[in-house]
Amino acid sequence: MIGQDIEVSSFGLRRIPVVDIASIVGGPEVTSIGIYLTVSGSAEGHLMLMYEPSIAFAFVDLLMGQPIGTTQELGEMERSALGEMGNVIGAFFLNAIADATDLDLRPSPPAVMADMAGALLDIVTADILLTQDETYLAEATFLTEGHDISGVFMVMPTEELLDALLTATKAA
């Protein structure tokens, strides 16, 4: 997609209380850029990639073939580039789960937003808190040509999706 290799240099998945999600990205008042997708099909859930602005801008520069440091704000083209990155990462993740479980999981078109972390997470966490107190959080660091680009990839399944995954895993 960007004409160079990107590898995941570290990846960790952990279960955390939903009310603690904003603290993972530095607190609810920290300015963040989020790429949000919903999950539909066999069950529902939420996916969110969150980055501090300088990291998101670095991704835009990589995606657009520009020197890192070129992007300083999000215009329509920059949002589109980040949305496409979110679409690729979200679809890859859901396809891997779907292949392993035979579930039908589809991502929505991505929404790219810039705001305080708490505001970006409010809608998602409110939905999750209706049925559960904990969710999953994946932290990943991407490496490309000497640049570490770290961020948070939040996998926030609803109770329905968790049940579907557990049922499908037991059946496999």
C-alpha cells in the first residue's frame, strides 16, 4: 500500500476494564486521532485505532510517500489515507478471526476523528458498558525503514461477539 515493508515489531493483547481505556492513551483530555470501525455480521463489536497526532501524521506521510514531518494537520486527503489504513487493518484482523471461526464478520467504513481521547471513546464505551465491564485492548508497534510507529488498536467486542467467538472456538 505504501511501497515499503511494514512489520509489527511488538503486539500485546490484554483484557482491561472499559472505564480505564482512556488512561491507556494518556488520559481522557489528551488530543488523539481515532480511526473507528464497527463490526457487523454474525455478531457486533467495535474497532478503534488511536494515535497521538504526531504518530497519525507520520502514518499519513508514509501512506502518501512524503517525508515524515510533512503532515501537520488533517485535511480531507489525510483523513482518507488514515481511513484506508484503518480499513485495511480492521479487515485483516476480522478476516483472520472469521477464517479461524467460520463467523461472518464485516467492518463498517472507517470514521476518522480528532478530539480528546475521552470524547472519541465515549460512544464506544457507553455501548460496551451496557453489557460488560471489560474489553480487549491490543497495543502494536509498527516498524518501517527505521521508524517505530506505536499506537493502540482497540478490539472492543460486545458480549454477543465474545459469546460467538467462544462458541466458534469450542466448535473448531
